[in-house]
Amino acid sequence: MADNIEIRECTTLDELAECVTVQRDVFALPEQELSPVRHFVVTKNAGGFTLAAFENGRMAGFVLSIPAFLRGERALYSHMTGVRPEYQSLGLGARLKWAQREQALARGVKHIKWTFEPVKARNAYFNLEKLGATVREYQANFYGTDYGTANGFGLASDRLIAEWDLESDKVVMLSNGADFDGPPKPTAEITIMNDWSALVSKSPGEAHAEQLRVRGEFQTAFEQDLIVRGFRRSDDDPAYLLYQNV
């Protein structure tokens, strides 16, 4: 199914409108939190772009790139990457991100940033080890309380800020399909659970306590000028790997 995939920029109103439909298929968000067609149109006219993957004319997924700045330098904010359920686990999300990198470099942009949930091991491994992003910022309750989690219990929408240096040695090697030997033993580690969703379903109270523990450890680490440069995938103790920011 993925052999016939074409990735290209969305240029028409119909294509941008289809991105809204894909959001409904992919994200468990209330209608008012979906990005509307006008958001995509304004982004395009402000210098951003939306790349989408198509199979025989049907949109399989997309990635939205919004003009931004990172420490005073021109950058892109990757607001969302969505892949329809039937196309997931085929590597399409990674293909969209690498296409986003190519498009950014072609426009003279060397950095992309986005947010992801600190407590989800799969996302952490993808962002840090598959793409080569780094993290140096933690935002508590970034989007406000998420009452859609834990059967209405309401958990804070904490997020890590991924920074993608598109020309770093690690990213260049990964983009070429090569392995990258990471730095030596980390200065510190922050462990998380393998299955966050299971913990939330089992005990929202325990999930809340775990979220606060992870938040506190990240805040302390970043106050000490540490930076996340890797993630250890493990059945027993998956962990973020932090190093001195040199």
C-alpha cells in the first residue's frame, strides 16, 4: 500500500480542506480544537507550507509547517503530523518529516521545532533517535487542562519542545539512513513508563502523580543547563538521556 505514496505540497483549497478531515480521522480532539481550513490557508500565505502524502489521489497524511523563530533565528514550527489509521506503522510519519526537512532546507530554514508528550515512550524514541531532535525546554500545561483524558479526570497538557537542527551531524547521518553512535554515558537520566495510556486508564491519580514527578525532574535538569540528546528504549526502564549543554 505504501509503495504508491507521493509526497508533495498542498496547493489547492480542496487539499487543505482534506487536512481537516484527516485531523478528525486521527486526533481525539473536540471540534473547536481542530485547525480549520483558514489556518492552513493563512500559513501558506505567511510563508509556511503543508506537505501531504497521497495514494492514488487520496490523502494518507500530512505535516503542517508554520513560520517561526528559534532563539532569534528563522525557523519552522511543526504544528501537527497526522497519518490516517490505515496508513500507520508503515513509516509514513517519518517520510513526511524527512520531506519537511528537505522543503525547509530548500527555503533556507535550518531549524524546526514542535511539541510532544513527555510521558509517551514511542514518541520520544521517534523524535530523538529516529529523527535526531534534541530537547532543552519543558512547558507545563501547554494547551490547558485536557479533560478528554482519564475519563474526565483532567490531566495537564505538559509538553517537551523538540528542536531539530537540520544540519547537525546526527540528523544528516539519519537522513541518509546511517546509524549514529551517540555520545558517551549521559550526565543524567529521566525514566518514564512504557505504556502511559494503560496507566491513565487504570489509575488517573497515579498518572497525575507520575506526570508531576516527570515534570519536576525535567525542570530541575533544565535549570542545571542539561540537554536531552537521546532516548533509551527498554521494556523495564525507558529513559531520556541528558548531557551537559556544551
